[in-house]
Amino acid sequence: MSEKVKTADIPEVSSFKLSLPKSTQEFFLKVAGLTLFAFRFIKELFRTPYEFRESLKQFYEIGYKSFSLIGITGFIIGLTLTLQSIPTLEKFGASSLVPSMVALAVILEIGPVITALIFAGKIGSGIGAELGSMKVTEQIDAMEVSGTNPFKYLVVTRIFATTLMLPLLVILSDAIALLGGFIAINLTNQTSLKLFLMNSFASIDMKDVIPATIKTFLFGFSIGVVGCYEGYNANRGTESVGIAANTAVVISSLLVILIDMVMVQLTSIIF
């Protein structure tokens, strides 16, 4: 005889939960909280004592351990973009402009934005989950009781590391992307690396590089602030750890897109 399956026996699948604002009031409260959190970081950054050892550890954890993922992503971007551009420009007889076009696209826009989004997914979620678990297990409260400043030790070092490490990762990603473009061009037309680099940087000026570099610092700062804010202010309960990690990725990714849009508009006005 067949037995009926009771709905109560079927385990519930946990949904993808976020701590996003559900009203205008919650939106402004979230913005105010992130703003005050960022100002507190700036104030604590210049206050002694300085956590040099923990900062170096975060440089290693956030920067060095992210290089392999960022490098692979940059190589694929450069290779794919070049392979897609060659047949298109050949139709207009402008195949010689492929290195310059790839370099402009990678250095000015694609490299910083894609690298920042990958960085937000890996580092933003990691910081949110790590600080969230420390909040839930009351490790942050224990640090306050023992006389240690948890904000200085946990938050300042991580935001400082994300702000400085992301620009370096973007530079390395751009270099690897250009290497991927060079390999892609040599699959169809043989050219030397020196000629490829000369053609790549022929149309790039410092007025193009400076804004692209400045926004990478803003990307890293926003990712660190959001990740630390969501983890540091996580609610009690193990479920809040996953919510903090998911929310950190979503908000930081949106901020990367918004900052990029604003910087593009400012660059077009100033330069």
C-alpha cells in the first residue's frame, strides 16, 4: 500500500534572505547608519594605538589571497574582449586599433568595475560573515569587556586593507588582461609584445588613468564599510550571519555601480 507523504515531513528550504530597506524610512536609516559608520572609521583611523600587525594580516588575507581569482578573471576578460573585437573591427578595416581599444576598455571601465564586483563577492561576503559570526558568538562583547577596542581592531584594519588592496589588484588585473589580449591577437596575427604595448597605450593619457585609479579606492572603501557594517551590526542568531554576508554583497555591488556612474559623469565634466 502506498503511503501518503505528509507535508510536515518535507524539510523547508531556507530562502535567500537579505536585510535590505523595505520602506523609505528604513532606506534613510540604512544610509545614515553607513555614513556614521564610515565617519567613525575615519576618526578611529588616526587615533592611537595603531594595529600594524593586524593590518598586515588583513593585507595578506584580503589582497594576496584574492590575487589568483582576480588574475584569472582579468586574463579571461582580456582574452575574450580581444577575440570578440578582432572580427568586428576587421569589417571596418580598423584591425590595427584592437590593442588601443582593448586597453582603453580594460583600464578605464571593465577592469576596475569587474574586479570590484568580484572583490565584493569574495571579500565583502567574507567580512560580513566573519564579523557577523563574532557578533553572534559574543566575541566582540568579550573584546569590549577585556579593554580592547573591537572597532579599531576588527573594522578599521579591514576597511583600511580593502581601500588599499583593491587598487593594487585592479592594476594587476589590468596587466594580466592586456597579456590575455596579446595572446588573443597572436592567435590570428603575429605581433611582438613591444609593438602591442605601444599600440595599447598610444591613446591613453593621464587624465584617463587618474579618475580610473581614484574610483578604485572608493570601490574598496565602500566594500569594506558595507561588509564591516553588516557584520558588526548583525542581530543575534545564526541566521543573521548569512543575512549579513548576503546583504553585504548586494549593497556593495550596487555601490560599485553607483560610484562608477557618478565618477564617469564627474570625469566628463572636469576633463
